[in-house]
Amino acid sequence: MNAEFDALLRNGTWSLVAPPPKANIVGCRWIYKIKKNVDGFIERFKARLVAKGFHQQEGIDFNETFSPVVKHATIQIVLSLTVSYNWQIKQIDIQNAFLHGALEEEVYMAQPQGYIHPQYPNHLCRLHKSIYGLK
């Protein structure tokens, strides 16, 4: 959890602000997953902070939704080009994945459980970048 939280802070995902009047507050929660290697043994434990996007209100927190997805045909074409041109394929495991989407709307999120700032316990996180779970 510390690594995920530190990465969110390093990337300027939010800033703490006093709650504005009549602000819609989006909740958040930690999601945990056990990552295993090819042998089936536990490689590491992973935690990810996810926004409760179902709290968002259309026209206030978001105007439209977008979900980038890749089609299987695209993957097949890229792999066939790789074989045809004898390119190398490398795989990496990204520890912290970010959507890096700059938010145009003002989205306020509650501080993550276990990481509430002691000097500003009533402040909210004003999101500057998108995180998982937002619409």
C-alpha cells in the first residue's frame, strides 16, 4: 500500500483542499491482489487505490465516459508483424499503472483509508489525474 500511495503522490494525482460547499465527494477503497509467478508461487502482494465511480454525478463530476480497449485482431496483427520482421518481444510487469488522464472536471475524493493526513483530516483530495474506477 505504501508503494502505491507514494507513487500517487509522486505523480501529482491529487492535492488536499478544504471541502468546497455542495461538493460531490467520491469515495475510494483499497483493492488487494496476490501476484503469482509462472510456478504458482506468490511473487508479491499488490494494493491499488480505486475510486468509487458510482458516486459520480453526470454533469458535475463527468460529462462523458471513455474506455480505451484493444481488439484481438489488433494484437494478432502486431504479433504477425513481429514474426514477419523478426522483431524481439519483451514483457514487463508494471508495478504502478496510471491512466495519466488529466481531468477537466473538478472531482473530489475522500482521503484513502489508512492515509488520512493528521493535520488536515477533514480535507478532500482534489483529483488532477484520473485513477481507476472513475467514469
